[in-house]
Amino acid sequence: MDEAAFTKWSLRAAQWGAAYRASLRDRPVRAQTDPGDIRAQLPPTPPQTGESMEAIFADFEKIILPGMTHWQHPRFFAYFPANAAPVSVIAEYLVTAMAAQCMLWQTSPAATELETSVLDWLRQAIGLPDGFSGVIQDSASSATLSAVLVMRERALNWNGNKKGLAAGPKLRVYASDQVHTSIDRAIWVSGIGEENLARIPVTGELRGMDCKALEAAIIADRAAGYLPAGVIACTGGTSVGACDNITDVVRIAHAHGLYVHVDAAWAGAAMICEEFRYLWAGVEEADSLVLNPHKWLGAQFDCSAHFIRNPQELVRTLAIHPEFLKTHGRDGIINYSEWTIPLGRRFRALKLWFLLRFHGLDGLKTMIRNHVAWSGKVAERLANTPDFEIVTKPMLSLFSFRHLAAADLNAHNLDLVKAINDDGRIYLTQTRVDGQVAIRFQAGQFGMTEDDADYAFKVITELAQEPIRPW
């Protein structure tokens, strides 16, 4: 592709992106295709000769676009958001055009130094004290895996990487059943093993870990010959927003010499609003935490902020120093590839810098406060609608509900959420609360308005009154 063609198609792609964003309310939120529909339209063998960009772009619109779920749709109320504020998209254009590999300071000094600055801005914005250092990971899963590896190495006196796990004692890590499945995967990948992830029962309206049970489990495991290594607490669990009592978790864990990592992947963004910080009171005493600016703050995926009290422990766990990766003649610089599991690193800090500068903390706070208020309004209206019940009260902008007009409530509510999603006007997901099906609602899409929240209530109540075909 020559310079003229590159310019033409770059402009066309940008124009297409702007038009796509403008058309989202006219599209079904979730892809309306059946399994195999897209694959059936793709040739079984690769092209032997090059094709024109016109043909490729036409097929993109004809074949690919109908099979996409539109995560930037303002009526996306499923999962948690994967927001991409327009200003963040523009920053990503620049990152993609430069295509830098930012693994070391010397491979792009600006990328390293900007990352240090914007992570410190974010630290201040969420109220973390001096003493925490930040790094951008690709996802909360990677941050949590990194934390589990540090737990492992600390507990094994830094011999796990060197000697392996076979000769040592069985490690134990503690979490409730409300944490994200990325914690399970971190336990697998770290070699600790699923059977050594001790599940602590939850208690109270916020479904936080029973801290008496946590301490009892640590004491019992040590007496049984296990080696307790760490605790993974959560603020804003994925299912219904569970929040552990971080103050008590840290107090107990540190009294027994355990590392504490806090998963606040979704809810951590809300801590830019001072009034929500009670939900993670005590986090300043944790050893590490993670929040995802690519969820609720509007930074394009992937951009996960991992804050660490003692980064030397993280570097000691992950860093390898072959000669070809050394930066000679420079002392005191940061090579963020030593803070992450992948060696290669994209220039993720640029989109966060653009985002924070363009919207400012005031603009982002207003967005989050609106989402919390609008979600609470939907919950209140459903609570006052016959045949609906609120299963879990709003935790920030997330709540769960159930429709009661059937004998088999589990089957009925699964059918209802499928009918809603097949209808296409909004997108919701289900969960289980105390073993029973509930429907999740979360407001968090960057471009949503209060009218979108009202529209969601209309669609939910309208479809709940229609006969639902069993699937």
C-alpha cells in the first residue's frame, strides 16, 4: 500500500468509525446471527493473490459487521462495560500508526515516562496515598496473576521460580465465592492448584468475606501443614457487586504474614468520587490492587491499572535480564516489561492521558454519578412494578432482579433474558444469587443517557408481559 492509498483508507476508516458510532442506537445491541453464519461466508482457503481494499472493506461491512455485538451501544447493560470514549479512540489511532513496542525505557522513553505520570494521576484521583506505584497491564486477569505469583514467591522465600513447587509445602490462597473467575485461572496458571484456593463464606448485604471464618481457615490450614500465602479480596464483584471489608481482611492477613490483593476491576473507577470510597475503606493498607480504566472510565480496551505498594517484589518475581534487554549507562529508569508477564507492551498510557485531559476528573465523576443515579431509578421502578422483585439492591450502578410470573422461576427468568436479548433493543445478562437465577442490570456505557435507562425499563416490563416461548 503506497502513501496515497494509506492516506485514503485511513481517512475512510476514521469516517466509517464516526458514522458507526452515530448509528449505534439504530442497531440491535447483540449480534443477531446464529452460530456458523459468519464462518459459512468465509472462503475455506486463503487468497493466492492480493485483493482490492474496496472488496475487503465491502466484505467487512457485509459479513463481519452483522456478527458483532456493539459494546459501545448506549443500551448495553450486560456484563460490565468495555468503554471506548471517542477521545480514547483517537489516541488509539495514533498508537496504531506509530506501532511502537514499548517494553523498555529505551524502546520509547515517552511511553515509559507518560505511563509513570498518568498512573500517578490516577492514584491521586482514586485517593490512594503516596507509596503506591502503578503499571498498566493488559487486563485485570494479568494483574491478578502477577499478584498471585508475588504471593507464591514471598511465601516460598523467593524460591518458587528457581526450584518449582513440587518440593515445597502446599500453598493456600483465600477468597470468597464472589470473586471473578480470573482468580481461579491465576491459581491454575501459578501452579498453586484449584484445590488450594480456599473459599471463605460471605455474610451481610454486601456479601463480603466472613472475616472470622477467614482467620479460622488460615489458622487451621497452617496447623494442617499448609503454607498460607495470600488473600484476594474484591470490591464490586462481577456477579452482584460484592464488597469485602478490606480493613478487616488486611488486618487479619497481615497479622498472619499474608499478602493482600484487591480486585476492584469495575468498581475501582467509581473511587474517583469521594462518596463511594467507603466501599473499599482500608485499601490503602493492601499490598496491591487493580482497577480497569477500560471498564467505567472510558479508556479503550485494553488498559488495566495495577497499583503495588512494593514494586521491588513484583520485579523480583517477574524480571529477567538477558544482555539484549539491558539499558546500559542509565540508572534509576523503569523498564515496565519487568513489571508484567508479557515482554511486549503497547503504548497504552497515551489513551489514558488523552482521556483524563479531555474530560477531566469533573467530567468523569459526573458520568459515574449519573450512571449510579439512573440505575437506582430503574431498580426503584422495577421494585414498584407488579410481579418484579429486586434480588440484590443497587451496588453503585449494578443490581439484580427477577420476574415472578411463573412457577419455575429459574427457567422463566432465563427465558426472559433470552427474549430481551433476541429482541435486540437492550442487552442484559443473568447470574445466580444463592443458587437462583437473577437478571443483572448495570449502567456504565460511556454514551448512555437517562432516556436510555428509561428505555431499558420500558423494554424489560414490556417483554415480561408477553408470552415467552420456551427454548
